[in-house]
Amino acid sequence: MPTSTPPPLSSWARNIAPSPTLAVDAKAKALAAAGEDVCSFAAGEPDFDTPQHIKDGCAAALQAGKTKYVATSGIEELRRAIAESYGSVYGLKVLPGQVVVSPGGKFSCYLAVLAVCSPGDEVVIPAPYWVSYPEMVKLAGAVPKIVLASDRSGFKLTAGQLEAAVTPRTRLVIINSPSNPTGAVYSRAELEALMAVAERRNLYVLSDEIYEHLVYDGLKQTCLATLGKGAEERTIVASGFSKSYSMTGWRLGTIVAPPPIAKAVAELQSQTASNATTFAQYGALAALRQGEKTRVALEKMLAAFDRRRRTLHARLTAIPGVSCLLAQGAFYLFPNISSFGLGSLEFCERLLEKEKVAVVPGAAFGAEGHVRMSYATSDETIEKGVARLAAFCARLKA
Ligand SMILES: *Cc1c(COP(=O)(O)O)cnc(C)c1O
């Protein structure tokens, strides 16, 4: 028998870019494990524990034997509680049949893309973008159309930019407010202008609102589906429990969508992942049912994030050559480091090597000249890490 090398992997496997944010985080953790004193701003998750009453809800369900398959879209009580919360928080009338609970917000977004995009369709993605959007669009056989929204426009896509990017093949635009990686929050008026374009050009809108509860300065989150009848018919709101409730490892994401889209998402999920972990869903149910306890935990986390946001911003803007917008949501700042004349990748590699400070290159988010810094880390790390960053920048300028 002649031996032959096995055939190549698929084009999906060969063309996917691994998550660069997880890669930097892994490198920083490896250095720390080797005994280095690393200051990491690379984390993409809250540094708080999941609130106790949520864990208790899950543990009780586990003990009670809630360990079997349930409805693909999620347990009925949870879908009803999610639908009701959209009513109480945003005044949006949502039926449980419009809600699908998935294994993580990332998977929710991916299924939403699969539900509305066919191969060859175009998807408008504003940059800086969350690293997974272009990859999930490509995995659907669709084509990402990246449009740069720079710091001069507050990292926000304008209606004019959207209009100019739309072609007859455009099916979907992805909006992420508050944003990862910039922390930018769109105003209601800005979203209305974008929605007007989406309606005129007949696009679907995927509104990734996973950071919906993490907004500062007394700002109010606008849920895109609340912008009128036309918005309701074409908007898929993605969210989940990961960021607001410090539940990243639980893997619980949600979509709220018009009934035909919710049905499609549920069917896609039924043949790929089935239901999100059953007992985890009972933890999420406790988060919504014991709203007062959840609110207290969230307020505590928000106060800490807000304090760190201001500290990080003040320290960064005091560094000659660095400029930075004071973003109003999520837990990231996205400083501009273009004055140092290094690519963002090289900047980050040298910073980690010389000063043991981990930040994520803007190039990973489609925005050269920037780095992403997460302030979901201790106040001490922020002070120490930015002092090292300042020393690094001073040497680059010298
Ligand atoms: C974290 C995140 C998600 C969802 O994360 P999961 O851990 O899969 O729930 C979705 N969108 C953005 C922009 C995020 O940063």
C-alpha cells in the first residue's frame, strides 16, 4: 500500500484567524506563571466573582437533577424572564418566542449571522471591531465590508459612511454599543440615523448589546429594537450574561429577534449545539428573578469600573505622545499610540518584553495606531502598569 499524506484541512480551517485577544492573554499568563511580575490589561472579562445568589440558583438546580436536555431555545421560565426584562428595562414588548438562549453571546452572534446571510452577501462591520465579527461572517460564506470609524468620529460609524458602504449585496450591518474594543457608546440620535439608512436600504441589523448594563456618566443605553416599527422588524439584539453579571465561563448568550429569525436561530442551534447548559440557565434565572440582589452586585462592579476608568484615562493622557478618548461604556480604553512610529503589534510585543505590560494591538481590531487596554483589573495593576508604560513611551521618544 503506497502511503500518502492526508488531505489538507478545509478552507474554513485554513482561513480562520485565531483570536488575538485570547493569544495575548495566554502569553501574559504564561509569563506570570514563569514568575515574571506582569501587569496585564489584556483581559476581556470582569475581574469579579459571579454573585452568590446566581451560583446558588445554579447549584440548587444541579442538586434537583436539572441535568438533562431542555428546549433548544432555553427553559421556558428563563425565556419569559428575559422577555419581561426587555419590557421593564426598555419598554420593548417581547414574546418568549422571540428569545433564544445560546451557549455564549459569541455563538448567539454567529447564529444570527447564519440566520440572515447567504454565501456572497455583504456585511458592513465598523472598525475598530470585535475580533470575532469578520471571522464569523466569513464562516457563513459572507463577505465582511470593513468601514473605519476613527477616534476623530469617536469610533462611531456615521449614517453617511453606512450609506456609502451599502451595495445591492449588503444584507446586514453589525453595531456594537457599548463597544469592544473602544468603549464607545452611540447616542440615540446616532442610532436613529443609522437605522434610517438600514430601513431605506433594507438591511438587517445585528445589535450586539452584551455591555448594555456597563455604561457610565449617567448615560442610558438605547436598545436598537426600540427605535420604531421598522427597527423592530429588522433588528436582532444580541446580549447575554457574561459581562454584566461576571459570568463569562457560564456560556450564556441571548438573542431577541423578530419571530421568523428567532425560529431560524433556534433551528440552527438545534443541529449544532442544542440547548445551553441546563443548570447554568437556572443560575441566569436567579439573576433575573432576584433582581434587587443582582442590581446591588452590578452597582458595586460599576462603581469600581468607573473609578478605574477615570484613573486609567487620567494616567494615559498624562503620557506625552498618547491621546485617549474617555469612553463611556464597557471596560476598555483604546489609546492612540501612533505618534511613536511603531506598528501596534510591535509596540505591544516590545512593551510586554521590556516592561512586562500586556495590552492588545489595535491591528487585531482593524485599527492600527491604537492599543486596547482593559480596566477590568486591580487599581494597583493600573497604577503600576501605566507607570511602566510611561517609562517605555519616554524611551521611545528619547
Ligand atoms: C464578550 C463579548 C461577547 C460575548 O461573549 P460570550 O463570552 O460568548 O458570552 C459578545 N460580543 C462582544 C463584543 C464581547 O466583547
